[in-house]
Amino acid sequence: MQEKINIFWFRRDLRLEDNAGLYYALKNGLPVLPIFIFDSNILENLTDKKDARVSYIYNALKVIQKTLFKYNSTLLVLHGQPIDCFKKICYEYKLATVYTNHDYEPYAKQRDQKVANFLKNRNIDFYTFKDQVVFEMNEIVKDNKEPYTIFTPYSRKWKEKLNNFYLHPYPVEKYCCNFLKLEPIQLPIIEEIGFEISELISPLPQIDTEIVTNYHNTRNLPAINGTTKLSVHLRFGTISIRKLAIQALQLNETFLNELIWRDFYQMILWHFPAVINTSFKKEYDNIKWRNNIDEFHLWCNGNTGYPIVDAGMRELNSTGFMHNRVRMITASFLTKHLLIDWRWGEAYFAEKLIDYDLASNNGGWQWAAGSGCDSAPYFRIFNPYLQTQKFDPELKYIRKWVPEFEEFSYPHPIIKHEVARERCLKVYKEALQKI
């Protein structure tokens, strides 16, 4: 008679260390078969067949697989729609329980509900756990149980509630003997799922304590190595949020606040999923965007005539990364200088960023446009020249990405800052007066 096993389903948690759902799966006692599904519903929306995110996931799976071999176990990697993959697994194995970690995005919630219903009809339990954030859903709410929409009081309560319980690592290593003993199953080659290896792969995560310690002094300076570059590792879970939060608590409160922003935006997405397509502040949907396609392409390609903006866009297009300060500058420029819908910019970032995260990307773009929760007021319009003087005074970042900016070949500004500012204030004011 075939013995029952448990499944652990990797998603945004591509590590064996300090993994909540994996810990509970192994601790249950039954043999655990770890799986990963290259979800065709997601992959079909990726137009670049050298998408760096797919390559990053693929490399992370190879690291997991190599470690599992040491425990005489293996990782089962499937490709297709999750329901079809679970049908295949149920045909080949006798399942007791499927374990995984929470995912808060609308598609993920629908996917998980379908899988849970499918398993329930076969008397298979489906358990999910908090893993990618420190606090989730309703853990940090107002006294009246309503969700926060302003960051500062949210962060205050976040810090008040934090204690060792929430940061205690899950000791997966104590139960690694419970991985299902199987002959090695080789990962499919990446071409089998329709992709190629990208040259933009991020290295394995390393916490640079010196950068974290000095983060408050260096995080806004794009010309230096002053940020941790850990966003991609948090996005795919190749590093534990608890491990990183402990470092932040010990070394730098400014860095800790960045982690709290991440929790905040995940909470906003959970409670207000409509922000994906509409403004958090509904009145901002009245803005009459110009949406000039030619100007949008100039912005995308880094040819606006504003060096700091063009540097950011070229960095993004070349590396799949953009410095966070420059993300704010480029987003403000698109929405307020060019009056192009923030959803256009958000979609472009979603296509290009290796560390793309729906909650944070949406939150950042709506912040820049003035339409989001806790946004800058609409009349706050970044002046690209002042931003350059303040954050790239020696023009090192600009010279790296826009070496021709002082030559005649470099384009004139797409629009004068003063003209853009006046136009933006007029359009925004007209839209907001309709309320």
C-alpha cells in the first residue's frame, strides 16, 4: 500500500532556511515532497523570453535541489496550470496535506482557493502560513479594527507590537530527515518552459552589515553602493524577512522603516485590492491624462532631455534595477511633468524590474502620482535639477548612464520644468475640484 506524504509548495519563499510553511510540513512527521510550479498563467504574460526573474527563480531552485540531494531527497518542478499540476501529483502520490505560505496578491488568492477546493474534494488538507512579511492582514490595525491608510501611525504600532516571537526563526534543519527519500529528479531545462537564461541574474543574497549600518546616510545617493540590493531576494524569498528585520533592529532604524513600508503596502493590497486598477483616492481617477505615446516612449528609452530621469530609465533597461530615489524621480516626472497615467509607468516597471513586487510597485507609483494612501500632496512636484544637485551633485550617476548629456547630440528637455509644473497643477486642480 502506498504511504501517504505531505507536499510543500514553494512560491515566494525559495529557501530551505527559516521557512514557516516548510517547517510545519516537516514537523508533521509524514515524508515531505517539495515542489515548485512554473505557473503558465504567469509565464504567458512575460514577453521577454530572457526574463531575468525566470532565470533568478531557476537558479534559486538549483540551489534548493543541490541541498535536498544531501538529504537523499529531491525537488519536483512542474510547468503548467497549478490545478493540472496537482492532478498529476495526486495521480502519482497519495497526499495527506499540502503546505505552503501565504501570497497576498489577487491572482494568488484566486489560485490558492481553486487549489484548496480541488484538494478538499479529495479529502486533502491545504494549509498556508505567514512567511514573507513580519506582520500581515489584520495584525496591525487601528483600535477600531480598521486598516491603517497612513504609514506613520501604522509603523508606530508595528514597532510597539514587535517582539522576539515575531522574529524567531523556524528551525527547519531540525526536521530535514523528514524529506521524502527519492532518487534525484532533474530540473527541466529552462528552454522546456519557453525561456532562456538571462545575463541579468542577481547573485545569492548577502547582508552587508556596513551598508545597513550607514543606510540612513547613503540610501539616497545613486552613484555609490549605498543600498543593500536585497529587494529581489525579499521578492522571491531567497532571504528570510525575519533574519533581515533582526539585522535592521540591531543596526539601522531607517532600514527597518523600509521593511515596514513593505509590510504596509502588502497590507494595503490585501484590504484594498482595487488599487491594482484604480486610484486609492478615487477623486484622482478624474485626472485628464495627456498620455502622449511618443513622450512615453522617450521616457521609457531615457531620452527626455532630463539627465537624472534618463539615467534612471537607462539603468532600468540595462540592468533590471533602478535606485529607489531615482524610481521616485522618474515616476514623478512621468505622472506630473508629462501627465501620463501612473498605470502606464507601473506596467513598464512591472515588465522591467527584477525585484518587481505588485504591492510595492503599485504603492510607489500611486505615491508618486499623489493618488495613493499616504501620498505626497499633488502640488509636490519633484524638480529634476534640484534632485540632481541634492543626490548626484558630482554627476557620477548621470555620467555613467548618460555619458553624452553635455554634448550637442543630447536632446533638449522634452518640456521645461516650470511649464510642466504649471500645467500639472492646473490639470490636477481641475480634476480634484469635481468632487
